[in-house]
Amino acid sequence: MHDKRCDLSTAPSSQLIQLDMDVQQLFTNLKKEAECPLCLETVKDPKTLPCLHSFCLQCIDKHAGYAKRKLKTTIKCPVCQACFQIPEGDTFGSLPTSFHLNRLVDLLALRDGSQEAQRCSSCEENNTATCYCFVCQNFLCKDCFDAHQRLRATRGHRNVLIENLQAQDVEDLMHRPAMCTKKYHENEPLDYYCRDCSVCICHKCSIVSHNRHTLVDLQEAAEEQKMQMTQVFARVKEKLVTVESKISEKTELMKKSEEEICAAEKKVTKTVQEIIRIAKEHETAVKTKLAEIRVTQQRLYAAKIGSDQLLAAQLKSSVECGEGIVQRSIGPEILQAGHAVLGRCEELLTTQDIEVCKPQHVVYCVNMEAMNTVRGLVPGQVFETNTDPSQSSAEGRGLIEAEADTETSFTVTTRDSKGSQCYDEQDQLTVIVRSQKGEEEETKIDDCKNGTYVVRYKLKSVGLRDICVKVNGQPLTGSPWRVMATGHQYKVIHSIRSHGNGPGQFDRPGSIAVNKRNGKIAIADHNRVYLFDREWKYLRTIGDKGLDAKRITFPHSVEFTTSDEVIVIHGEILEPRKMLLFTEHGDFIKVISQHLIDPRSVSVRDDGHMIVCDWGDKSVKVLSPDGTGLVQSFKEPRGFSNPVLAVYHEDKFFVSFVLFNYINVFNNEGLYLYDISKEELCAGKLFFYKKFTIDAFNNLIVCDNNNNRRFQVFSLDGKFVYSFNIEEIKCPSFVDAFEDNKLLICDDKKHVNGQPLTGSPWRVQAIGHQYKAIRSFGSRGTGPGQFKRPGSIAVNKRNGKIAIADYFNRRVQLFDRECKYLKTIGNKGRDAERIKFPLSVEFTTSDEVIIIHGELFISSKMFLFTEKGKFIKAIGQHLSFPRSVSVRDDGHMIVCDWADKSVKVLSPDGTELVQSFKGPHSFRSPTSAVYHEDKFFVLYETYGKVFNNEGLYLYDIGYEEPCDVKVISLEFTIDACNKLIVCDTRDERLHLFSLDGKFVYSFNIEEIKSPSSVAAFEDKLLVCDGKKHVVHVLQ
């Protein structure tokens, strides 16, 4: 017998046959596969249901009979529960027979030695087969096998004794040719497939029964069918993946639902326990109170009852003694003791009557209203909803930025598990807006009844807020949001032409007053006061005509009375000022001088009383509405300084003083309360005359007319809110609130030449983009996402990733565009690959990370890492002391080298020196350089220089700016508005310059304490704060 390797591609689908498997185990596996699922025996007369599961015909018929007895016309497959109609005759004999199971039954019968299994197909005796010839494809009895071995033609055939079957033999027997089942054709193999009859036939059948039919080779037809089956299987597998995915999703959702139910159970338990705790606390408190009452009453009772009982004993004793004498009736005894007994009894009768101290009635009065409320109050409810909090979302401006005293909103959308918008009126939306101190703000929720909710809130003050949004008790993805609330952002909307002597022109505008009743505006100018209507149309001039005593010279303060008259304080320098009263038409009324020595400013209360700052005795005086009576007078607590301006608001006096860096607040009686705010105003350097007003948002706004040229904003309780400055305003000398949300500001240094028409033209002034802090990330520490003095920032323009040099932690941290921590670079590996103190960081055009680092006073190095943090190489050629690096759009590296004070351009791989140039005179080392619009912008710590594409010097940036505008920074950026932004670490602000070198404006944000570096990011700015160890995001 010759050996034949099994082709594994022909292995049965059950995969039960393995060539190295033990034969006994093999037949055990085959028997298991051939087992009927109903009787658990080897299947007999197997029939296959349309669902492809096979059973014994007798078993499936019994199953159908059982269903018929229950008056059912269908059965369910015992394996997969597929439903089928019971055929007529109540038998499934017409179902197809499994070819595979028949082969398995034949093989198992061979192994069991069944007499009915196989007979010799070579002789007529019908003997039991004892072997099989794989060449002749016949079962042979012992005699035929012996004859088979004697014949030369068959002696070399591969034969196997049934009792010696091996795994390979079983495999081959399973794949032996199928024989025709037609009578007299039993020894003919099936060779063809008749397409007309859809049956497999032998050669004889093709001649006898299927002549002229469409016949194809059996294997060819099988391959075609196999291909169709494979295609269907692919579709079925796809659906299986989908179904299994859905099952997995359903299982996960069920698991999630179970978790929600468990969480709800815990919440119910916690809520009930809390109610019980509150009730127990009430019980304890009431019982404690009752115990106290009991002890008090018993103490009073014990104190009184002793003396009462003593009196009772004395009375009883006297009566008993006297009655004994009387009963004995002995005359001498009665006469002898009678007087004493009567005296004692009279004495006892004259004692004070016992006062019965009735204790107060103690009653526990049940609060029936509260009890009814508790009985009717449902602590919570259970309901089913399609809303999935994990799929629901919140979006809108109110989650990004907010302005104090201004209503802000955002929208919450509820969705189901598939992400589709849905609505359930039982859904509970909870929104909490909480300050950093834990104070909660009021919110309003508008239910749109379609799955969207509009949440509105109005913040009372500036500062960070955390907004927590929950749907059905579950926080939304991204909650809590952190929002920076800023103060109202004032912008210049127009200004009046100035500098001149004509109507409506100014020589030097000073004090401003606004008539709250009709909107008219009075402005003090040189030797006159101008009146304008609310639309800024010039009306008239006051005080420039008439007798000298009625003419105005150098007006210091102007105000409207409640009867629409105009008060003007004026006077020559070094002389006491005078206070005049005019009609609104400019007619002189009188001089108000009684009780005044040297008035300097005036304001009017809502009740008409005049508040005057008098330098003659350094006091604030309150005069009657007609100016004749002195109602009140008070001074600065130490009485050292002259008051500049006093305003009465919400039952308080707000007063500024000469040379003092704060504003005093006094109560209605003139008693000192507190300052606004000594520390803040010192930091702001507010000196000399401090003019202020209270705006529509109840903020106190102070002019800083020193070099800062800005306004400082405080809350009325004395807290610093924020400061702002506007490039167009050069020297703010006076400010006053106007209508709802406007300010009127006098600018001493702004002059525009030209002769305007009366009240015209108006001049609209455009201001730069107003950056606001929208969030911050990071905190002080050494953990992931924490910083110890964050420094250089780089943003990958292709994917939005952010790299931040964490200086004292000696590493660079990567964040995604949402500012979520990703990984750390440079804190692992060999010493030669580790970062010391990172000075500069940048992304290459291939998304690699360049890091310049070094030890203090030691030459720095430039390393290249992958974005995943793997060290690539050191870039040291052509560099001596690299300090900063940036990358051009073409990939070239721009490096500032402190060793030779030059800017060097390296090839994208860092190996070649393409260009090198220095600034004029080369006195300072360049700290950072950026290439933009065919120019090099180079920073030299306190000023910048611009070079053309060849490195030739063009012009300066910031070199000749005002003394307070100084660039104190090592890095800068160019934002989306094409402005060059530089950090000013000294004055805690940022300066903006145009690309042609002109100063635009400065701004600072209260949350930023030490801006050390800045980078542009889309329409935002990233600012590192060295003092707070965080990174701020501005927009």
C-alpha cells in the first residue's frame, strides 16, 4: 500500500479530523458531530430542515406530533428556534438527506463493526466488508481482498483494513467518490451534473435518463456552486458581524442600563437616608429641647417644694399639738399652754400664702403644612427615557466666554444612543454655574420641547466660572466647562473734532456732566462751557459773555442740577475758585459761596443736594439744593489730603484724594468704611488727580492719566476687576457715564486740525481685535499636564498639536488642539538624549519636534525628536550657542545663535548653513526670529528689527515708542490679524505692533500675572504665565 498526503483544502468543514489525532479520539469527535440534537444518539435516516440543522426522521416527526397534539401547525427547530410549517402527512420524510451525515454514519458503522454497515461490493455472497481499496473504490470482504492481492493488476492498489483505519484513511474515506444510487448503477461514480434536473448522475444515467439534457462535469458544477456559496457566505458574514456588533451594543447598553439602575438604587437609598437623617436630627433636636425643659421645671419644682413641705409640717405639728391639749381638756394645761399655741398658730397663719407656680404647658405642635408637604413631596422619581447623556451635547458662546452683567446663553441638545436628537418631557436638565469660591449663579432654562434647551445666565462679577451640565443626573461629555467672565469691553464708537476756538471745538476739554433727564452734555473747556444735545449736536456756549463777574475763567468742574441748571466751578491758578449757577440757556443766576472756601469739584445727588470738594479746609461738603445751607461736612480720616472728586451712590460717598493711590468710601453719615483699593491703585500707579465715574454695570471706573494711559475698573466693594486701554485715547483726564452702557472721556492730548461744521463731522475710530481669556489649562506641579514655569510654545499648523517647554521640570509636554495632555518628550532615555532646561521648542514641517535646551551658563544644544517622543539626533553643525528656533513654511530652520549674535538659516535636515546675518552694530544677541511675508522679524529683548529676504536691515519695531511701552520678552508671535504680539513681563501686558513697525495698542487681562511667551493658534493666542504656572487661551 502506498501513502498519500491529505490535501488540507479538502478537509471537512467540521475541522474534526486532524492527521496526527488519535483514531479513538477522532471517532469520538465524529460521533459527536453525527449526534441527533433530540435523541442524542447517532442520527438515523437524517433529515435536514431549511435552517440546515439535521435530525433523525423519527425524532423530528415525533417533535411535529407533539406540536400537532397542542393544535399547532408549525414547529420550531430545537437548535435555532427557526419556525417551519408541518407538512401534510405529518412527516418530514420529503426533506433532503445530509450527504455529510450519511458519510459519517457509514464511517461510524465501520468502526462499530455493524453487520448492516457495509457489504462487499466485489462478490455476490454479500459478505461483510473487511477492507477498502482506494483505487478500485470498493469495499472488499476477506476472500475478495486475498484475490485482490494475488492479481498483478490490483496487487499494488492502496488497501486498508477497516480494523486498522488511521486518521489519513478516515479523511480519504470521507472524500471517496460518491456512487450513483440508481438501480444497477451502484458501482458507477457520479461524474456529471444535470442542469435541467438539478441532480448528480453517473455515466450510465447520462445515456439512459438524461440524454439531450444539459450536462456539466460534476467538479465544474461544484466549483460554480462553491463560488456562489462563497459569495453568499461573505454577505452572511458581513451581516453576522453587524448582528454580533448589534448584540454587543445591546449587551453593552443593557450593562449600562444595569449600572444606571444600580446607581439609581444607590441614589434612592442615599436620598431616603438623607431624609431619615434630617428627620432624626429633628427628633434629636426636639428631644434635647424637651429634656432641657424637663430639667428646668424639675429644678424649679425642687427649689420651691422644700420650703412648702416645711410649712406644711409646721402647720400640721401645731394643729396636732393644740388638738391634743383640747382633747385632753385639762383646764390648767389649756390655760397654761393656750396662749403659746394660739400665738404659734397666729404666727403660722400670717405667713405668706404659697404661690402655686404652674409650669408652662409643653406641647409638640406638628407643622401640618410641612407634614402635608412632606407627604405629598416625592424625593425623586423613576422613569424610562430614550435620552442618552453620553450622546447629548452642549454648545454655544456661553460655554466659551461671558461678560459680567450681560446675559449669556448656550444650547443643550439631548440625543438617544444612536446620536439622534430626541425629546422626553420627563428628562431633567441640571445646570450649575459656580464661581471659584463655590458661589452659584442664577440660571434660566428654556425647554424648546424638541430636545433642545436654551440655558441663560447672567454673571454678577468677572472671574472664572465652572459650568456643570447634567442630563438626568449624568454629566455631559466635556462638563464642567471653565469660562472666564470679563468685564464690559468698552470700545471707541466716535469722537468729536477738537482743538480750536470755534463752536464745538476744544482747547483743552476737562470736566464732563450729563443731564440724566434730557441727555444734554456739558463739557468744560478753556474759559467756557459747551452744551451739546444727546446726539452730540452743538447747542451753545456758557460763561463766555457778560460782565467779568459772570464770565468763566478756567473751568474746573461742571454739573447739572435736578432742575436742569448748570453749576460751574472756575478760577485762576493759585486763587480760590468760585461756584457759579447758570440756566441751561446760559443765563447767569448767582454765585454760590456760602459755606465754601475753595471749591474744586461738584456733583449732585438724586435728591438735588450738592456735593462739593472744598480745598479750603480739605473737606467734602453737602449743600442744600439751592446751595444756601450746609447739610453735612466730613474729611479724609487723617485730614491730610485735599479731596478731588466725590460721588454719592447707593447710600455711600466715593471720594478720591490728591496724591493718594486709593479712593475712600464713606457711609451716609460721612463715616469712613473702606478703600478702593490701595494695593491695586499703587500697582497701577494712579497719581495726582483721579477722576472717576460709576457706570451702568455698577463698576467704578478710574482714569489713569499717568503714563499708563488706561482705565481701571473696580467693584463697589473695593475689589479690582480689570483694566483696559484704547490706543486712540492718549491722555484720559475725565470720564462720565452716559446713557445705558456708554462712557464719555476727555482726552487732553488728542487734537485734530480743521474747521468743522456745527456738530459735524463725526469721526469713527476703528480699534484692534479685543482678545479675551476663554480658558486656561495646567497647574503648578510635576505630574502630566502640570508645569513648573512654562516657557516656549509651538503649535503644529497641520494637526493643531501644541508643544510647551516645561522649564524647571526639564521636559516638553505635548497637548492636542483641545488642550488635552498627550505625552512628555525628553524625560527618558540615555543622559545624552535627555532634556536639561528647555529654552525653545518648534515643530518641523514633517511633524517632528525641535528642542533647544541647556544648563545655566553652559552652551545649549538642539535636539530632534519624533512626535511620539523618540530621540532622532542632535543638530550641532554650524551652531555654537542656539537660543531659539522657528521653522519656515519651506521647512528651513531659523536659529538665533548667541555665540556670534547672528540669525542662521539651516536646511530642513539641519546639516547645511543656508544663510547667516546680524543686526546693525551687533550689540545685542537675538532672542527669537520669525520669517513672515518675505521678511525676517527678529527680537532683541527690548526692541525688534526687520530684515529682508537677504538678511538686509529694513526698520525697527518698538524702538521709539513711549517710555512705558517696552518689549521685555524672549519670544513673540504674529497673529491671525497680521499683528506682531510681544509679551511685556514687567508690566504684565501684551503689546501689539503692525508689521510696518508702528505701535497699535496694549492690553492686559487680570488673570495673566506674568506673560512670558505667546504663540498664535488659529484665531486664538496661547500665553504662558510664569507666575501662575498655567497656559491661558485668548480669543
